Amino acid sequence: MKAEYINPFIESTINALKTMAMVSPKREKLQVKKDGESAMYDISGIIGLAGGVVGSVVLSFPKETAMKIVASFIGEDVPDVNKDVLDAIGELTNIVAGSAKKIFYEQGHHFKISLPNVVYGKDHKINRARDVPCISVTFSSDAGPFAIEVSLKEVQ
Amino acid sequence: MKAEYINPFIESTINALKTMAMVSPKREKLQVKKDGESAMYDISGIIGLAGGVVGSVVLSFPKETAMKIVASFIGEDVPDVNKDVLDAIGELTNIVAGSAKKIFYEQGHHFKISLPNVVYGKDHKINRARDVPCISVTFSSDAGPFAIEVSLKEVQ
């Protein structure tokens, strides 16, 4: 995975949160993961990428961050992590992946995206195959911290 | 989602487990999920489907079932849910999705598959959008129970 492949996802994440939820995230740490295993926050939206490049993008949030983002998105307080919150995190993941797809398309890389699955569970981990490079980026924001993880490889 | 769309995944799951791990699963309950939210077992392999149909397939296992399947697959005891177990569940998910893809192709439905993400966490749930139908199938086997969940829709 080329390092520059992460940039469309960073850009799309920042734009999507600004537009949808009036949250302005700041990029913090970028890390290349070699063992393919990651401890995630409480709620992780996952979308598969398939075509000229193949892989996945994960947006992962502590439940407090997710609730604040979704409250701002829907314009009212959310009492707990209910289905509206999980659906909104799925929709946000969909927007980020779809927006990154457009940027890749302009650069000559064509792929399609699947539908989002949103995992909800304290201390869940996500494992990927050892031969698929993964880049993790953490963000800070008014709504709290969150992270994205992108793993992809070009299809020969 | 047409009910017959589940059959290639059931067939591929049974074949993959027989071939890889000499485990012969028996299909138990088939259920259409309407709310999009599912409580999963401890370990869930997820692959996205994208193209003429779009969605995902999830194979979910209690950790005891996963360890027995992987022990049979690699031919030695596995002491715990280590990276080998998670990688093998990812590979199994990949084989099931790839094999189902071939069956769909022969029926005129073309899609590509992403790379597997394997979620590991007690009591994790997976949420999908309300407008995406999902079919859940449980299996029993010598290695213990497990389940598959397929959500997909045709792209207009």
C-alpha cells in the first residue's frame, strides 16, 4: 500500500465530518501497521473496497465521540448508542468511502464499495491478513478522538 | 434480497468447511432479519461484496468452534485465539465469498469481493442499514455451532 493512498481517506473523513456534523477533526498520528491486528474503539464502521484495488476502510469511534457526532448530525441529543447512532456511523462510513472512491477514480484507480457493517462492542479487535498493509490514522476533535484504518492492495 | 440468494453462501460454507477442515456442518435455522441488527458470536469474518449486487457476508463463530475448526485445518492443537486462528477465519470467509461469487457469476450476477476483516470481541453486534435485507443461517457441526449472515441488494 502506497502511503499516498491514505490521503483521499483523510481528506474525505475531514470533509464528511465538517459537512455532516459541523465537527472539524485534526489529524494526529499516522502509523503503518505490520501485524494486521488492531484494537478498536467501541463502534467501528467497515466498508469493503473491491476492483482495481481491494481492501477495506474502517472508521472507529469511542461511544462518547459517536454520540456527540450523531447528535450534531441529527440536531438533537442522543440518549445512548441506539440504532440511529449505529445507522449514522454506517452512513458516515459510506460517505467517506464513496468520496475517497471519487478521488481515486480521478487518479486512475477504479474500485467499487460494498455496504457498511457497523460493529458495536467494547474492546473489539479487527484482524487482517499479514500480507495486506494497513495504515492507521488517529484524529482529535471537539467531539472526541476517533481513528480510521485503511488496508488495501493493488490487484495485479 | 431474494431468498434464493442465500443458497450459494450455504453451499459454499458447507463445502469450504468439509474441504478445509473435514467438518460437516448441518444447516439449522434460516431467518430473515428486518431490523438490521445482530448479536454475533465471538469471532466474525466479514467480506464486502460490490458490483451488480452490493452487500456483505459474515461468518461468525464462538471461539471454541473457531479453535476446533482451525485445529483441524492446520492439523495441530491451537492453545488460544491467536493470530493464526483469526487469519484462518479470514481465509475461510474469503473462500466462502469467492466460491459464492463463482456460483452467482454462472447465474448472471457479477460482483467482486473485498478482503476479509475479522472482528474478535465478546458480545459484539453488527448493525446494517434498515433498507438492506439480511438473511441469517445457523449451523451445527462436530466443531460446534456457528452462523452466516448475508445482506445484499441488487444495484439498479
